[in-house]
Amino acid sequence: MIDLRSDTVTKPTLEMKRAMFDAEVGDDMTGDDPTVNRLEAMVADLLGKEAAVFACSGTQSNQMGVRVHCVPGDELLINSTGHIGIFETGAPAALSGVTVRQIDAPKGMLSVDDLADKPRHDDQHYCRTRLVCLENTTNIAGGFVYPLQQMQQVSDWAQSQNLKMHLDGARFFNACVAGNYSPADMAACFDTISICFSKGLGCPMGSILAGSADQIRLARRARKMFGGALRQAGIVAAAAIYALESHVDRLAEDHDNAKQMATLLAEVDGIHADADLTESNLVFFEVDAELGTAVQLAAALKQRGVQIGPMGGQKMRAATHLDVSQDDVVAAVAAIRDCIAAGFSEQQLVGSGPYSQ
């Protein structure tokens, strides 16, 4: 099976499994897991921050960040396609009493012009605008990569407005590789940064939140409150350390494969794709309505050994990752051609719903 639904489907490599097996562990809740401690110090140093805290998932570390900066009744600003606002089950409101204000921006990337008139006036009738959340790379907005200058401009503006900055860096290192900037340069634009290890870096689970020492102290309390107490977590922290040491540079291969896939898809009759809009490891394309729906095509492809995520309507998303080769990309596009030739909408198929992680 060629699985392009998401980079979350990756399996640990043999070398990663060995690192996990050999990990020295202890009780993380008492600060006694040496591998977790090493990972947190490693990430803090890499990002130029004072501290970091290991978390179970990207959603958890994002919500820890929200909790650090906001109190009930506050408001955060985010692009309308941002994961924190639409794919985290209403957690800002449910966990922290925080309102999410969504803003439409080109390619899912907020600029100062998009944000300039959005903060609420300091008035008892309004919630307090407190936090700006960016997502890099953007997810369902197209897998786009923020220019470093744009993040710096938003950061400077937010500081002038007395607002905090949080980054949903689910694909943080994809952005660094594709954008050709350093982790520290990007992290300098934000008060807190969430990085997910279970996507492009290929770990079985885990995320991390970095920031100031005071912010991470508060984040640890939030992690406990949100049910994220960890014990011998060094087993999975070891996978993250291995990924940081071995899987970052190779992300360029995923980006090249995604670009190739978009190029090949653009040559398929009935499929609309644009390689120039493929900036990272996410490939978005549309199928002509007269051929069928995205869900129908996804179901037909699964019968041919290929899984690609339908996004609803005619839109689909493919994610390249370390378990997908160049040959797999070519085979996946060939399967799409076969489905179109066979008239996939006329087949009796059971489809699947949108996939957006």
C-alpha cells in the first residue's frame, strides 16, 4: 500500500527503533528521565529558547501554548484554515475559555495588513485580544512556507500591540528546509513554538513546546491539567532525538517528490494541479466534477493500493514522507490515471471522509 494520506502514517525506521530500545529512562514527572531531559535541552538550544517541555501530541502542545498566554475570556487571532481553530475539537474554548477569531489570508499566511485592524479595543464589552497564532508550513491552506521576513514583520507588529505570538510548527522543519532559514531564526519571531515529531520527522508520537523558562513552567502545569503526565517517556523521546539528528535534511527529498507528483498530476486529463504551488511535502489537486468526487476517487484508489486523502468536494491532498519513494509517487499517479480510465464514479465503492492531519 502506498499511503499518501498524511506524513503521520510513517513507521519508525529500524535505527529509530534501536534508539528507542536503548533509551535510558526515568520518571519524567519528577524530572528524572534523562532522555526526555536531553531532548528538551536539545530543542531549547536549537531554537534559542530558555526551555522546552515534551508533550504527547501537537494538539496538546498547541493548547499548552494557548493556556500559557491566555486566560478565560481572552481571544486569539488565527488564519481561518489554522489547525488550532478548526481541527483541535474546540479546545481553546473547552480547555482555556479562549475565543478563536478567524481571519482569511492568502495561502493561509497572515500579514500585518491582515491583522492591523483586528485587535479589540480595551473596553469592558469586548474579549481581550491576547495572542496571534501562525502555522508554518500551512496545512490545508496549501502546504505553503512563510517567508522569514513576513513572520518577522508580524512579530514586530504583535509586540507593538502588546500581543503574544505562538507558532503551530507541526511541520516546523519542513518550513526550515523549504524556506532556507534556521530553526533559531524562525523561533525568534515567536514567544512559544510547538513542534510535532510524528509527521515529517517520522516518530511514532510526540511533540514539544519551547519558550521562556516561565512560560514552560506554566506549560508543564497545563500539560498535567490536560492529562499529559508522562512517566518513562524517554522511550519515545529517544525517537525524537534520533529524528532531529537523522531525518531533518532528508525532508528535501519529500519536497522534491511532492513537486514531481504535482508535475505529473498536471499532465493527467481531468486533474488540476500546479507544481508551482507545491512548496513543501503537501500536494493539493482537484478532480473534474464530471468524473466524480474526491471521496469516490479516494475509494477507487484504495482498491488499487494507493491511499490519498479527500478534502471534500473535488479537492484532494497527498503528503509525501520518508515511507514514500520517487517510484511510489509515479505509481500513485499511474493509479489515478487508471481510475479515471475505468470511470471510478460508476463503481460501487465505500468512500472515506476528509483527512486533514
